Amino acid sequence: MCGDEMADDRTNDVALQNAVARRDHARQRLLDIGAKINELYEARVRLAEEVQRADAFIDTWYEMAGLPNPKVVERKESKPVQTAPTPEPRPQNPNRRDVTLKAVQYIREAGKPLSRAEIWERLVADNVIIHGKNPEMVLSTMLWRTKDLIRRLRGGGYWPVADPLPAGHATDIMDLIG
């Protein structure tokens, strides 16, 4: 069987087509779930702030009215004073150099500069989880802090420092002096 026939067999292979479709579906679900997690986290933060504002107003109202605050009375009458739950520890982000090396790999595979969003999508597809209020901005900071590996091009996108600049991206004086 020659190379062309093998390529035709692969493109017509139902199992391969199914696997590619399942992978693409799973990548999209990962992106959707990541967006939903961010949305829920932001809603949780907003609600917690609302509870704090309402508690502060209620405490101030009782104080200004000169009335005992039932919340404070309950605490005095109850046996142990309940403390606020300890906040959940923040999840650890992957090492920024490892993330940047993955970004460099994606750029080299694409053969063109990639935007932060494009790098983000590939990381999510590879199950690299970056935590934070705005994970894409955390990624941006990681890339910015590894200037020895990657640079942001003036026209947009990121490019490996070790690679010659792509066509259309002239070196300017700032690149020469660092």
C-alpha cells in the first residue's frame, strides 16, 4: 500500500473520525465548564460582598437606634462563640515556566504567533488548569514574567524569544537593547 492510499484510509476511518469528534466535543465542554466555573465564582464573590454590606448596615442600624442587636445577644447566650469558617486554601497554579514552555510548543506547532486566547484554549484542551479571578489574565502575567522564553509582539500574539521573528515583524530598537 502506498502512502497516499494509507492517508485515504485514515481520513475515511470511522473510528478515527469518531475519536476526533469526541476530542473536539470534550475540548468544547472543558471550555464551557471553565467559563461556568468562573461565572459561578464571580457570583459567589458578589453574594458574599452583599452579605457583608447587609450585615454592616444591620449592625449600624441597631447601634444608631440604641437597641440591642439580636445577632450579638445570640452570640452572648450561646455556649461557644462560633468563628467564621476558615477560607478554602487557594488552589495552586502550575509552574509559570512549564506553562510558558507549553505556550512556546503551541506556537511552534502552529508556525505563527498565537494570541493569549488561543494559548488559553490549547492549555484548557490539554487539561492545564490555571486558577484565579480571571485565569486568562493570570496566564498573561505568567507569560509576561517569563520574558526570557517568550515575547509579546507589537502586532499582537506571542512568539518564542529563541526563534527568529516571523515575517512582517521587524526588530525595533527596544528588541535590540532589551
